[in-house]
Amino acid sequence: MKKPLRKYAQARRMRQEMTSPEVRLWSRIKAQERLHFRKQHPVGPYIADFYCAAAKLIIEVDGQVHGTGDIPERDQRRDAWLMSQGYHVHRIPGFEIMAEPDEIALGVITLAESMITK
């Protein structure tokens, strides 16, 4: 099966243009050595902010825009599709990461570890 090259190029661009909350969370989860995460990783027709393959866990960082217009409905459709494919989706508001980055990162790692041991 041919890889969706456009999606990979888009993910590569997004890795270079991460938001402040994404950068804060990424710097913490990449520093730990227990689990491997990928940033801006293509998953099906979507690009996950962060992905842990061992746990099939997708972390989405939601900025203010995620509460406006049709974005909540699009997020619901996206999450439903990802879950139908066996992924676990966890959404974190960006303002929470900015306020407590260490605690949020520890929570993400703990969540991923708990999913692996299930």
C-alpha cells in the first residue's frame, strides 16, 4: 500500500510549527526514558499531536479554537474514527499544560503505562 506522502509532509511541517503548550509537553515526555512517543505523527487520515504506539495512545492538545465553530464536531468525528481503529484518544486543554506542564506530562506517561499493562 502506498504511503500518503502529502500527510507525512504535512506532519513534518507541523513538527516545526508546534504551539507553546505542545512544545512544553513534548520537552517533558521526550525527556523520560520509560516510553517512546512521537510528535505530530500521521495516524490514518489524521495527524496526532503525540502518539505512543506501545499503548495505542493519542494525545491531543486543544487550544482555544477547539471550542469554536464546527471544530468540536470535527474533533468528535475524528476521535470516533480513531477509537473505531483501536486507538485511545486523550484530549488536554493547552492552558492546563501551560499551568502545570510537569504534572500533565506525568499524567500522560502514567496513562500510557496503565494502557500497556492492561
